[in-house]
Amino acid sequence: LYFISVLIFSVFIGIPITSIIALFSLIGLAVSLSIQNLLGNIMSGITLLILKPFKIGDYIETDEGGNVSKIGLFYTEITTWDNKKVFIPNEKIMASKLTNFTAEPIRRVDVRFNAGYEFDIEEVKNALRDAVESVPLLLDEPKPTIGIAEYAGSAVIYDVRAWTQTDDYFDARY
């Protein structure tokens, strides 16, 4: 309001204000361009805090995967499996594909096995079914799936897909 009052007074006493307005417009443009990324990160941070696609402790993956240790206005901090801290700008998280591996209570474990052509397919499937049933961390429901993925050059490749609690995923897988 003061600025506009000064401009009106300047016009009233005969001072040309077009160059002053052009100068302030240029300064405003420069300032807005310089804080564009900052404002984008802040807005993305607010969006993350409102929508909550993940929470602290979740394992997420964008360009890099890790456990979320902090969600801020400017960046999200994750801790990788090898204990590195990675700071990802919130604008980048909002603009890229985000996978939250711990959002659901159960998770599917996918494992591939090879068996030579000399082995009977049903015997291999039964052996794999017995192996799945011997792992106590794997769930009975949904039922595990065992099937032939492909006939490779030197072996038949089998897919085993079984379900486990999300917290038990890596123990069940290995």
C-alpha cells in the first residue's frame, strides 16, 4: 500500500514511473525464479504431509530405496540398507514413481528355481511345495503358487510365489 501511494504521489508531482515499475517487475521476476525450486519443495512437502503416501519407518523406493527416517518441508530423509543417509527433495518424490513396500500387511515373496530337464516336473513341483510348507514364516492363505516360468536352454525355470507378513519378508525370502 505504501509503495502504491509513493507511485501515485510520484505521478502527481510529475515523476515518470514507468522505468521504476519496469525495474521492480524485473527484480520480482528474478526473485520468483530464484525461489521456484524452494517453493516447489515446500509445496511438495505439504502435500506429502497431507496425503501421507508413506510414514516414518516405511521402506520406500524412488531413485534409491530405504527406510523413511524423517519427513520435512524441503526433503525426506531415508536410511539405506547399508546405513547411508539419503536426502531426497520432496519435489523429486512427488514427480517420480514412488513404491511403498511396507504399506500393506502382507507381501508376496517371489523366488526362481532351476531344475534340469532330466527331473520330472511334478516331482520338482512337489519338492518346491514341501519346501514352501517347511518355512514357518510363509502364510497358508493366500495359497502359494508354483509354476513353470520358462523352458531355458539347460533347465526348466520354476517360479515360486508365496505370501508372508511384510515385517517377515526378508527372513522368509532368505
